[in-house]
Amino acid sequence: MGEFKHIVRIADTDLDGKRSVMFALTGIKGIGLRMARSIVNALGIDSKQRLGELDDETIEKLKKFVEEEIESLPSWLLNRRKDPHTGKDLHLLSKDVDFAKLIDIETMIRMKCYRGVRHAKGKKVRGQRTRATGRTGRTVGVIRRKK
């Protein structure tokens, strides 16, 4: 067995080698606990083992799976199904998640749909009440005069 690795780099993210494989994978943006568990199960790695204790071959296998073959998992696990631009089921990681979200919001604003208009105005988008909350910009309260 090789030496202990304190930092393992997967999908342009530095992961903590002291954490168990499953919880270390959640450090990558776009991978939650459920996705991490399915990756570990698909590769047959012991989820309780620490990431830094894995041998180079296993880490390489894990890295290849996360970066290239993650779409081979069932489509209901992926975070971008039926992508509007390509029509494929994708799983986005790290910077791509933020970029896709930004593009989606820009598309809604260009369409001038209700959600797009709310985004453009900086108001709440998901049907929350706005009478008492979401009051940004102006001061609320009574301004007292000096006597």
C-alpha cells in the first residue's frame, strides 16, 4: 500500500484525503451524498475507507469515472436531464453548474417569461410573499426628528 495522500485532485477540485471516500466526493460541486454513494457502489469501492488511503490505481479509476463516465449511471440520478441545448442527459460538475444556471436565467430574461421578469427586477421568483420580506434597498422604519 502506498503512502497517505492528504489532498486528492478530482474534477479540478482538491478533496480532503482524511475524509471517507463517499463524503470526500461531496466536496465536488454537483455531487451530493446520493450521487457519491452511487459512484462508490458502481466502482465497488469501500465507502468507509479514507480517500487518502486508496491506491493510485483506484484513485485513477475514480477520477476517470467522475470526469468521463458519470453519465453511465441511471438518468434519474443526473443533475441536468434533457438539456435544452443538446437534448441529452448530462451531469454537470464544478464551474459548469454555475455556468448552466447563468445561461438558463439569461434565457428566461430574454424570453420575458414571468420568472425571467422577476429575475431581471431582482424580486423573488418562486412565489414567496413579498409584503413583509425581500425589502432591499430602502430603509424601513420610522425616522425620528430632533427636538
